[in-house]
Amino acid sequence: MPLKSNQVVSIGYTLTDESGNVIDSASAASPFSFISGKNQILPLLEEKLGEMLIGSKKIVVLSPEEGYGIYDEMALQVVNRSEFPNDVAIEEGMSFIADSPDGKEMPFLIKKIEGENITLDFNHPLAGRTLTFDVELLSLRDASAEELSHGHVHGAGGHHH
């Protein structure tokens, strides 16, 4: 049965890429929790969790299209070093956030530094990758009014920021 909106869903999982490299994980002792129906996880993964019983496990494989999209070469941009503050050290692999003209945050990665030319990559870090979730559905409960108003799950005993 599909998950109802506004449920706190807690899972344990191991996320691997197409080569079997572990990208992320959460254990039953320290689960990942989210509010269903709020686009807090990948839509197809949330859909597959809705097919599970509490305590069950499942392998969910997502293609790049079902995950974070195809890697887009058009999302690369070359800028001059002068676009960064002088007092900021930059290295390949570092992450930053830029503001778009409409005020939205746009995370990017420093992909390459060649002299004064810096290549920025605005693709999601997992774009273009097939993702495998070895997931266990640990628990479901209705989200509290406070969790819904704040937009995120609170820990045992209430609000923890």
C-alpha cells in the first residue's frame, strides 16, 4: 500500500554505486527518517518503500534517470579565479553554493583548476550513476504538527536543532 503523506518513515540502508562502492548508509541504531509526500527522498525510492512491510528488506536499483538525472555537460561552467573572494582557498573537489538570479541556491563542485580558469560543475554529485539501495523499513508513524510545520523529523523527545 502506498505511503500516506505526512508520515515519518524511518529506514536503514546502504547505498552503493554501479561499481559496488558504498556511498552512504544508515543503520537501524541510527536510522534515516523523513516525512513522506514532501519530496525529501527520491520519488521512486519512496514509492518502493510504500510497497514494503515494517521490518522487511528490499533491494531498489535506480537508473540515473530515476535517481539524480543524466550527467549534463551543459551544467559545466568555466569562470575566472577573480569570481571568488581573494581570501578563499579553492581546490578541486570543493563544494560551494551560488545564488541564482531568482534567489535559489545552486550547489556546485570545483571540477578543475587550470591557471585562472576554474571549471564549476552544477550537476548533482550522483548524476549519471546507477544507485542501489539495500533498504530496511524500520518504522512508520504520523508526523506531529510541529514536525509538519518545521518540514522535518524531530528526534525522540521533540525538537532538536
